[in-house]
Amino acid sequence: MKDPFFKKTRFAIFWTAFFSESFITLNGLLPFILIKDLAASAFCLSLLMTLKPAVSVFSFYWSSSTLRNSHNLKKSLLCSGLFSYLPFLLFPLFDSTWYLVIASALFTLFSKATIPAWMEVLKINLEKEEREKLFSLGSMIGYLEGAILALVVGPLLDTHPSFWKYLFLYSALMGMSSVWIQWKTPLRTTLAPEKKPLPFTFLQPWKEGIALLKSRKDFAQYQWGTMLSGFGIMLALPALTIFFSDHIQLSHTEMTMGRYIFMAFGYILFSPLWAKAFGRYTIHLLTACACIGFGCYPLFSMLSLFSHYWVFFALFLYGVTQAGSHLIWNLSGPLFAQEKESMPFSAMNILAIGIRGLIAPLAGGILCQYFSPLPVLIAASVICFVGGWQMFKPQENREIA
């Protein structure tokens, strides 16, 4: 019989997956809403796609401050979770594209800041096999919900273009309930406050991150591979949005069908396989497979010039890849940490998103201004493939003293 910590943590995982997915579904459609319903410029779109990952640098600082006061783990979960949803409660009052951009960026900032703390809670309360199985199952539940929502949201937005404001409001309230459940989840181990908290300076988190990469060559190799593939995907995002909206003129219904049904189908179908592979193969090999999958996504998307069915296939492939990437990225911190605290590893994952987010989406938007989206998509694929090749290189020693 499972202990109460397992049961309550399992409940929190499933509750979070179910009640936060509606918001994640809508937030994923925000670039498409901006350009199709609010006639946002390419600059505004690329700025959104730059800010969303770039603000992860500030998430890194939030997480780093939590590292110095680990007894505030639950408080950090509550505060960052609530702050991520608050701006969306005012969505019905604003038509400004810039308010939408700022609100979405703030959601990314604070939602990313919750990840190291939440992964540490899972590491404390669950064994490795339980953690992988439940996290994968929770993600499947979320994607299944997203697929169901897509059947309603797409046609609804096509017939009532401004109704997305109220959908964001309702889904934000649902998301805030998941924050409360996470905060109420008990910890198996009591975290004692540090006797002498370390001083927090602007450069200190960077120094600690670099020191971690130097001491853990296996983790550094993983970071290089994910940095390149993540850069490639971020570079492709503005090009894909413009390509889908202007070049092949997808409707809201087609976009939501592709993103939240075909992509969700790929995610749900392959999540159990990724979870099994996570326990059998090295994280470097699995990450290489994810990099290759991301590299194929823009190439298959370009084939939609001949038929819209290729969009659905490309998004199905992206869902398959995302199932593995989501599992690997979130659980890599506890995996690399082993018996140590996982938050420094998870925080470095977030910092990497911020670094590439400062460059890649904006570069993609600028390149789309001077060239068509097609050369940008090809370049993005090549960069992802290079990231996969990096992961196939001989692995360094696990740890250096």
C-alpha cells in the first residue's frame, strides 16, 4: 500500500496536469491570435517569441534565490505560481497587443521559476521509477485535455474572434487552483533553514552555474546538445507562424486541430514509450533522438505548400518529439543530481532557455523580414541536427572532483 506522501503527490501531479492544461493550450495559440485577430506586426510577434524564453534568465535568478533558502521551497511555489496567472485576470479589459506580450512573458517568467522547486518536491516524495511514470502520465492527461479543448476552441474563435479574452480569464483561474494544490502537497523530508544563508549577488548564480558545468562534464554535454536544438526550434518559431498564417493561410480550426489533436495524439501515443526508454537508455542518446525529431519538424512543415495534410503530419511528429523532450528536460535535474539537490541542475536548464531566447526568436523574425520563411526553416533544421550530433559524441566522465 502506498504511503500518504505518494498519494498526495500523485494527486497534485494529476490535478496540475488537468487544471493547468486549458491555459497552456490557449497560451500556445497566442502568437496565432496576435497575428490573425489583432494584426500584430512581425516585429511584435518576434518580440513575443523573444521575451517568452528570454525572461527565463529572471526565472533563473528566482530559482537561485530559492537555492539559498531551501526551506522556502513551498513559498516559492505558491508565489511564483500565482504571479504567473495574475495578469490574465485582466484580459477582458485590454485589446492592446503589448499588454498581451507582457502578460505572456510574465507567465513564462514565473511558471519557469516554479519548475526547479516542483521537481525537487517530486524528487523528495517519489522514487525514480514512480517519478518518471507519474510525470509522463500527468503529461498525457494534459495533452488529452488539450486535444478535446481544440475541438471547441478552434471553431469558437473562428466565429467569435474576441472570445479568447474570457477563455484566458477562466483558464487562468483554473490554473491558480493547481498552484494551491502544489503548495498544499506535504514534503516527505522537512527542509531545515540554512544557518548562514549565502550572499546573493548578480554574478553569483552565473559563477555557480559555470562551476557546475565544469565539474559535471556529462551535464555540460547535455546542455550543449539541448542548447543547439532549442536554438533551432526558437529560430523557426516566427518563420513557422508567418508561414502557417500567410503562406498557406491556415484557419484557427486547422491550426488548433493540428496543434492540439494531431500533436497531442503523437504526444499521448509515444509518451509511454519515452518513459520506458528513459529507464533503459542514456539521457544523451534520448536527447539526440529528440534533437533529430525537432530538426525534421520544420522540413515536414514546408511540405504543406503541396498539401495541408503535411501540417498535421509535421505537428504529429513534433508531438512525438515533444513527449520525449518534455520528460527529459523536466526530469534531467533529478537524474543528474542523483542523491544531491536537483534545483541547481534544473535552474541551469532554465538559464539555457533564457540565453537562447535572447537571440534565436528575434533573429528568426529579422531573417523573415529579409528572406522568406523557407530559408529560415532550413537553417533551423540544420542547427537541430548539429545538436543531435553533439549528443552522439563520446561521453565525458560522469563527475570531476
